[in-house]
Amino acid sequence: MKYLNKKIQTPDGKFDSLKEYKRWEQLVALEDSGVISKLQRQVRFELVPKMRRTDGYTERSLSYIADFVYFDGDEMVVEDVKPSFTSTKAEKRYKTTEAYKTFVIKRKLMLALKGIEIKEV
């Protein structure tokens, strides 16, 4: 769940926040004008595959789902929309949430395992 955001239904589908939808509209306009290409939403990257433990139980795979993926020339760009803050206190509080801490781990795994930097917008 996104931090303090409400999911919204739009003509283009469901989005986790209004900010994410507005970013989608910007990216669609950039793609329509030829600035970017191959725009996709909710792209899954597997970070750790499903594994079987010695006791027979299965560990589920671990994935990161990018808000947006597109190409800027030959470069693949992976974006994750983050909330905007009006105070540093609110931003610090957000960065202590479990959701953000999990994101940071996945961001680091994306870079370490796949060589992909996530652009936070």
C-alpha cells in the first residue's frame, strides 16, 4: 500500500495514487511526442527465485514491481513514484515506515543483482 494515498480508478486503469496517475499522463505525452518509447506500467522484476528449503517448505520468490518502465533512447528507465512532502518531519516519518524500508532493500537488490537503478519521482 502506498503511504497515505488512495487508489484511484481512471480511464487508463487503477493507480495507487493521484501523483502516480499524473506521472503516467506525463509519460504518455512524452511517448506520444517520441521523446521516450516502450512505456509500460507495473513491470515485475524477479529478484530472488522461489526456492525449496531442506525441510521441504518452499520460500516464495521475491519481486520488485516498478511503477513505470520506458526507454529514453537506448537506456531503460525504471521509475517508482514516491510521495511529496511539505515538511522534513513528514518525510522522515515516511522513511521509517516498513513499506519504505522494504522498498530500499528492493532498490538495493535491483542495483546489486540486475545493475538497474530505480529513479524515484
